Amino acid sequence: MSNEALQPYQRIAQDYGEKIRQGRLAAGMKLPGIRELSEEYGVAAGTVQRALTELRNAGLIYSHQGRGSFVSDTSGEADQDPTAHAIKVLQSQVAELTARLDKLEGERDA
């Protein structure tokens, strides 16, 4: 699939996925923030969030609420228990939903 045929979130996920697989981003490295990625790619924050979700679901990154997203240690991924991977994906999704809810509640209270 050419870069032009990709949705913006897919392009971001593909770009960062390649950087991780090629070793240009090492395990534990912090990814740029949502605002910075939004500016870099000229997209909305929600588009970046969706790209980060794709990367989390692929096991390439993990996120800590309030701290950012980091490159996962994928060296042992082939041996990873499928249940452990599913739990990581669910934890990531819950963290993302919690952050969104906090943001919405903050906007409502403002």
C-alpha cells in the first residue's frame, strides 16, 4: 500500500513502527508527545491517539498516563504468552479511555 493510500493514523503508525523495527527507536525511549506529533504530521490529536493505539495493540509501545508513550522491549515478543499480550492491550486501552474521560470531565467542569 502506498503512503498516499494510507489513512493519516496508519501513516503515523507505519512510520513509527518502522523506526522501532529498524532499531532507530530503542526499547524504553519516549515517543514525542501528542501535540508534537500532531504538529509534525499536520493532523488532529485524535488521529495521533488512534495511531498510538495501533502501535500499542501491535505491542510496539506502551503508555503511562501523564508520562507519555515509550518503545516496548520487543526482543522476547515471539515467546510472549498470548494471554499476557492480551492483558497488556487491555491495560493500554483502559489507560487511554481513562485519559479521555479525564479530559472530557475537565472540559465539562471548565
